[in-house]
Amino acid sequence: MAMTGGCRCGAVRYEVSGDVLHHALCHCRDCQMASGAPMVAWLAVKAEGLRVTQGEAASYVSPAGSLRRFCGNCGTPMFFENAQFLPGIVDVQSVTLDDPDAQAPQVHIQVAERRSWMADAASLPEFERFPD
């Protein structure tokens, strides 16, 4: 299955081909700090299945050896690789897909580092837009 996506400003575009290995919501502290969010949705594919078709992503290597790639213009986080823990796999932030609803996440991972207030997040009041 081929999927396309890109960053917010459109400077970096990509295509993913091949099977999706999994789609996970990650709660680790590294993802929290890289995204500024309590969790990140990652679509895992074989590294050879990711092709950047436009632009070039900037990169950051964490002290733990994880490679994070993002748009150097708008800052959109896009790709994650860790050769030690996920050899041959690249994680793609699924919200950067042109159709981010194409595949629903299947699992929560790294919940040992989940923010304690996320456990009850589904019970919070909801508003279509901003509350009055």
C-alpha cells in the first residue's frame, strides 16, 4: 500500500510503500519532548519503504542514539529511527500523512512514561471548537 505525506509547510514530502508493521501511540518522554505533546502516533514501516520525494528533512540525534527527522523550515516532526531497538524500521508520524485517518492506531506503547493525567483523558468534556 502506498501512502503520501509531508510537513505542514509542504517543503518536505514523502511516500511510504510496503506493509505497515504497526501503528502505535507512544507515550515515552523522548517523544513528549520532541513533539511537545503527551503522546505521538507512529506508523512503522521497513526503512526501504520510505522515500523522501521533495526537500530534505533536518535531523537530530538524541543522547540515546535515536535519529529524529523533521522539517527544518516549519519544524514538523516526521520520522524516527533507532537502529538498536528498531533495526531496519522507520517510524513515520502518522498525522503527517495526507490521509491521517487511513489507519487507526492499534496499541499504546511506553506507557511506563505516560503522563498520569492521560489515564482519564477520554473522560474530559469535549467541544467541537473552542468553548464559549
